[in-house]
Amino acid sequence: MRFANERGSSNLQEVVGGVMATDLAGVITAADAAVFRAINSGCSSRLLDPLAILITMMGLGVVQSGACLFLVLSGFIWDRVTLRKAGYAGLVAFAISGVGVQIAKLLWKRPRPLLALFDVRFPDGPLFTQSFPSGHTATAFAVMVAVSICLPRFRYPLLALAVLTGLSRVYLGVHYPLDVVYGAGLGTLLGIVSSRLILNRKPRKPSSVASAEPATQ
């Protein structure tokens, strides 16, 4: 009898836990949709539409990789090691964050807001691929964080640009706020890792043959 009561109590706890988890997921989903509508529809403006489209381009791979290559080239032209390292860190961050986003999209196949909500604005056109996480936001944060660690003087404008890129994805109706938050977290982590990989890399030592001075003149 005692065993039966304990088993029944355990089953009841599992049921209650499952209901609470379901309710919590529902609350989070509802809040996510509410914040999405507040930004996507509540802040809509004909003046902001082209600005958001311009800002969201900062999350494009061609823009990010091009900017990083420009830093590397500038470092060679002006013989600035810091610029070269910033460019290399940004390129590494862009590459690994892109891979991380694709893996996450395969694991969590969340539909775009357009496919789940009926009142979505999409000034830059609709998207129908997986929504979670935001790739633009992840790569933007990864690159900006990596570069800002190497060039701390520019960290505030770089991080502000990354935040604006994430907000633009919600404003343009292609991502939920949680997609952006997760992308920002993932990008920040990978940006820190990328910068450490480059900054902690020891310079190559000159070979003994090249560095040795001739014994006789």
C-alpha cells in the first residue's frame, strides 16, 4: 500500500511538473510575440523602414567579411599589428558564428513570425526559413565583440551597431526577440573566443638561419 502511494505521488509530481513547464513555455512564447508586435507594428514608420533595412545590412556576410579584410589590409599598409589582429579576429568570429547558427537552426526548427502570426510587417520582404536563432545578430555580435576586444577604443560604437542590427531584425518582421537575444549571446561568446585565439597566438620566431649574423665580414 505504501509503495502504491509513493508511486502515485511520483506520477502526480511528474504530471504537475509537465503542466508547469507547458504553462511556462506558453507564457514565454506569448511574451515573445507581444514584444515582437510592439517593435514590428508599434514602432512602424515610413522613415524608419529604410533606416532599418540599411542597418540590417551590417549583418550580411559580405559586409562583415569585407570590413574585416579591410582592417587586415590597413594593418599591412600602415604596419599596425593591432589592426591586423582585429581583422583576423573578426574573420574567425564570422566563420565560427556562421557555423554555430546553422547547427542551431537544424536543432531548433522554429518557423518565422510570418508563418505563425497574422499581422506581421516585412518592409524588406518575407523570409520562410528557420527563425531561431538570428544569424544576422549572431554574426554581427561575434564580429563586433571580437574587433572591439582588439580595438577597445571603438567598443561602444561597435557594440551599439550590433544591438541595432538585432533590433532591425525584429522591426523588419523576420525574427522574434528571443531569436535575437539568443543570437546576441551566441555571437558574444564566440566573439570573445575568437579574439582570445588571435591575441594569445604567439608570433612566429625567425629561423636560426635567417636570424644568424655572418661570422665574418
